[in-house]
Amino acid sequence: MIKKSGFTILFSILCLLTFAQTGEIRGFVYDKETGEPIIFNNVIIKELMIGKTTDANGFYTISKVKPGLYTLLCFSLGYDTSFAKISVGEGRIVTQNLYLKSKKFELNTVEIKADKQKVKENVTISTNTITQKELKQLPTFGGEPDLVQYLQVLPGVNFSGDQGGQLYIRGGPPVMNKVMLDGMIIYNPFHSIGLFSVFDADIIRSADVSSGGFNAQYGGRISGVIDVNTREGDKKRFSGKVAANPMTAKILLEGPLRKFTEDEGSSSYVLSYKTSYMDKTSRYFYTYADPVNGLPYSFNDFYGKISNISGNGSRLNVFGFHFDDKVDYPSNKYNWKSNGAGGNLLIIPDGSNTLIGLNMGYSNYKTNQISSDNLPRESSINSFNAAINFTNFIGKDDVKYGFEAIGFSTNFNYVNGVGRKLSQSDYSSEIHSFFKYRKVYKRFVIEPGIRVIYYSSLGEGSLEPRLGAKYNVTSNVRLKLAAGTYSQNLMAAVSDQDVVNLFYGFLSSPNTVNSDIRRQKAQHLILGLEVDLGRDIELNFEGFIKNFSQITNINRDKVYDDDAQHSNKPYYLRGDVIKETGKAYGADARLKYEHKNMYVWAVYSLTFVTRNDGRRDYTPHFDRRHNINLVFTYTFGDLKSWSFNTRWNFGSGFPFSQTQGFYENLNFNGGVSSNTQNQNGELGIYYTDINTGRLPYFHRLDASISKKFYIKKHQTMSVIFSATNVYNRDNIFLFDRLNYTRINQLPIMPTLGFNYTF
């Protein structure tokens, strides 16, 4: 502890000495008309030709600037260049906000090239940043873009389908992926109809999706991270959006509580509500999908946020949400609800080059399922998280460190395939701390980090080193690397015997039954290559391996109660949970082409996923070997008012456990006195070995075309015609083993929708 404190003091003194001889320029970049921060744009000191890219809040800082008079210029796609004259003195921090005006003509070559500076100075391995621009490149289902539809085209990401949708990132099931909304952890962001997420695309500012190798700022999960940040409401006027189509409807309202001014900041609100009524409309418009049940999916999503921004850019956001989902098949009823509230605070102290960020939140999630086997499956999790982090900027370099506290309680009840009940009611807490340093030196970028976690309920800690690096071979070719160790104290419980899983339960890692079965652990290694083929084409190649050195899973082989009477039985026949190991390895290739009116995105992913439960090797039900996504977008017409979007997806079949036979499952609740001759038992199923079968290949084409009408200033209307599964491919969704019937994914589903913004 003394050595660590001494290092911190020495580091701080060196930073102060460096800062005293130079100055710093910092501020925010805003849209002059709306007051909305402009993210990921370039701010440059003209005389020195050095600069920075704004972050997800529109913030920039240029430190270690020699004293003098300079011209600060800022440019971004679709805006006029902004200039400001500034004077930098020794040890001074100059705050200079910049305000950009929309323009009607194309950017020049210099501006486009400058946009690539962020890629050269950041590792960005296995990470994709999604903004409003990317969300609008895909065909829409019903007329509205959705984050879940874009996630499906990212390298290394698999979805189980448009019904029963679950997200799998490079061999990691949903429980291994951390999902955050404005800094708060949420536990199920995807609806059962896999075309929709809980997020309203119109209020997403950015979403960072990491499929592995993420550095020390993230922890508590061992596979991937989805970090979603929403924007503030309109800061100058009351505005909104209304949208409707045969499947869903949405209303968005926003406006100022205190109007935006350049010197005094602003306060604003945004409210979003979307709902699905496809369980009703599908019985009239899409009777061919399922003449008996229709499409029995429904959901409601509500999100509200209040924001206050001070004159220097410090900001406070308070938000809350309610999401729910329901599936009502006669033989498979499923629902979940999620509620939460939280806030985040960004502090920009005057006279200090340290940014301080705080966030906290509370959420609860509850789910249950009743299938044709009538076996109960229910789970709930209540969770809070609170964090504080600090960021120091030192020239092109930066240092980030912080602390986080997480607590959650789980309640779980589940009956496995042989009728044994698994249950847990537990509370767990964790304390995290992390340190990350990014150093940019000529062509080389290195980003070492470390995360320390103490799992109080397990009475043990985890030391997790991380490393990211990039080497700019030339201005157009870059090599990159990421490695790290990861752990988590959260596990899921699903049946590997199901062809498709709707139910996804949560429980904490055990702390008493077996000292060898604890938190889940993994190690990542990723190597990559980025190539710019001119100004408009980017190629990205990555090879990866994830070693899941410990996976905690429910025991599918449990046939005895874990009590004194059965203590002589092997653990794998009586334990509730077991320890597994596994690997995920493969490679991704991505091509991106963007020029004027045309956008092309092509991805191929090759992934191998294996598991070992101590007795046998098997492949989990989400092991998709090949996955291809092709996206094409073309805009045309006056003011680019027409847009044509297509996406084709191909995936090899998921594994599943085949049905080998049936038997009569008698009730022995009365013990040895149970009357077996006068009762009718339930139909039981004999399965083959775990996941030795493969479902058929999956492929589907989606397309949409839209026309935007400009009514008057601030008022537009769009009409969107779209179709899912254009050539009507039969892709399997669910197989009812007892009734021996197959249920397919969605057939061709044409929709006509509209939206009106004001």
C-alpha cells in the first residue's frame, strides 16, 4: 500500500511539473442550432497541427501546449468549419467551447483524412462504435431502426434468430456480456422477438461494442461489453417524433427546461415510449405466419431522462426506465419485466486537468417461463452499481483510474430434465478498482491496464492485468493486439436440451457447496490488422482465442438431492452446479466502403466453441461455425430523400440435443407407497448426447426503401416500405418435442410504416 501511494504521489508531481511549463485547451463542441454535442469530430491547433477528437460527450482536451497565440479550428461531417483565437499561458487551462453550423455541401479531402486520426491514436481492437449514422444504414423492420439489428451485423456477434433472440459474442452467452445503459448495468436488453431491443434508436448518442480484449475500464464479465449512452433532450425548443407501423408504435417528446445559451448551459428532458401490438395485428395482416396463434409477442418500453448542463460543460443526468416483454404460445408462455433508475455526473473542475465522472443506478429484472413440460423456470435479480472515475490528459496520452461497487441479490427456481429442482436465494457484492494508461509515441500506441476485484461473498479477490497495443506500420496499415484476464460472479441457467431458449435465468456463483466451483474466469488474446485502401475502403482482420478456464453451470445430470442420504453418490449426480472449461477461437474479416451516396458493409466470422464438463466434451447450443453479413445502402433523389437498404445474413446451423425416444414419467411423490398402477404418468423424453445434432443452415434477406418529405422547418415525414425474409426462407425457431411440431422463424413480413418529426 505504501509503495502504491508513493507511486501515485510521484506520478502526480511529474504531471504537475509538466503542466506548469505548458498549458491546456479544453471545451465542448456543440451544434449551434440545437445545442447537441457533436461527437467524434476533430479539433486542431492550426499553427501546431496537433489536435484531438471529441468524445461521446462532445468534449475535447489538448494538453502540453507551449505558451503562445493560436488558432483553434474544428470541423465535422455536415458542418461548417469553426475558428477561435486563443492565448495559452504557462500552467493555464483555457476553456473554449466551439459551435458548428450545419452546411449544405460536401466536405473536402483534408477534412475526411483528419477523421482517421482517432483510429491511429487508439487501440480500438475488437471494438465497434455505433452512432445515429450507423443505425440508419440497415433496413428497418416496420420503419424504425433498432440497435439490436445493427449488433447482428458486427464481427463475432451471433443472434439465435428473429424469435427468441439472444446475443452471443465470440463464444460468450448473454450472461458473459456486460450491458450498460448510461453507466447502469441492465440484464436483458433484447425482446423475445429478436428484431427489437429496449433502446430507442432516436435517443442513442453512441454505443461501444467490444467483442473481447477490452481494457481495465470494464470488468465483471468475461466475454463482451455493450456500453450504450443516450443523448440529452432538445435544448432549444419543444420537439418530438411519432411513428407507427403494423407491428409497433412510438412517441418521443423532448424540450428545454432552461433554454441553451453559450455561456449559461441548459436543462432539458426527453421521454420515449414504444409498444408492440403484433400479437393482435398479426392475426389480421399475417395470418399465414401462424393461423392459430398469430405472432404472440408484445412489449412496452419507457425511458425518461432529465439533464442539466452548466456553462463550463459539467453535467448531471437523471433517468429511469420500465421495460416488459411477453410471449404467449399455448405450449410456451414466457414473460419478463425490468425497472430501474439512476444518474451520472461529469465534473470539469476549473483550474484542474482532471475530469471526474460519477454514476449510480438500481435495477431489477424478473422472468418466468411455463413450457409444455410444466416444469417451473423463474428467476429474478435486483442490482445496484456505483462508480467514480478520474481522467488525466497529458498531451496525446491519458490516464484513467477509478472505483466501482456492485451488489445484487438473486432468486432462482428451476427444474431440470429429470425433474430435480435447483434453487438459490443469495446476495453478492463486489468492489472494483482499475488503472489504465494510454501512451502514444510516434507510430506506437500502448495501453496497459489493471483491474482489481474483491468478491466479498466469495471471500476472494481477482487481479486482472490487461494490455492493448497498436503499431502504425504506415499511414494506411496498422497492426494491433489485445490481451487480458477476466472474471465474474454471475452465472446463468438454461437448458442445453432446448433447441431454442427463451428463458435465461441468473444466479450468483456458489460460495459453500464446493470450494473448487467459484467465479467464472477467462483469458483473451486478439491479434488484428487494419488496412485503408484509399479514402473510402477499410479492411479489418482479427484472430482471437478466449480460454474459459472456469465456467460455472447448472448441473444437467442432477438426479439426487444433495443431502446426507445421498452423500455417497458422485457429485455430478447430486450437485446443483458444476465446473466446466471451454474455448472460443476463430477469425473475423470486415470490409467497409463508404463514398457519397453508397455504403457497403461485409463481414465474415469463423468461430469454434467447445465445452468440457469434466466428463465429456460438447459444443454449446450457440456454436455457429460460419456467419456472413452483407449490408448495402444507397441514397438518391433531391436532398437524398430516398434511401434503399438491404441486409443478407447467412449462418451455419446451431447444435441441439436430438430426441432419442419417449417413456412414461410416473409420479413418486408418495415415496414407496406411491400407486403406480392407477396413475397416468407424463410423457418423458430420452435425449441423445448433448448437442450432437445440427439445425439447418440459416439465411435471410431483409430490405427497405424510404422516402422523406420536407414539410417545413423542423417538420418532416417519412414513409417506409420494408420486408423481412424477402424470399421467404423457412428457418427453424422451435421444435415442440412432445407434440412433434416445428415452428419456424418469421416468414416474409412486408410492412408499411411512417414517422413524423416536429
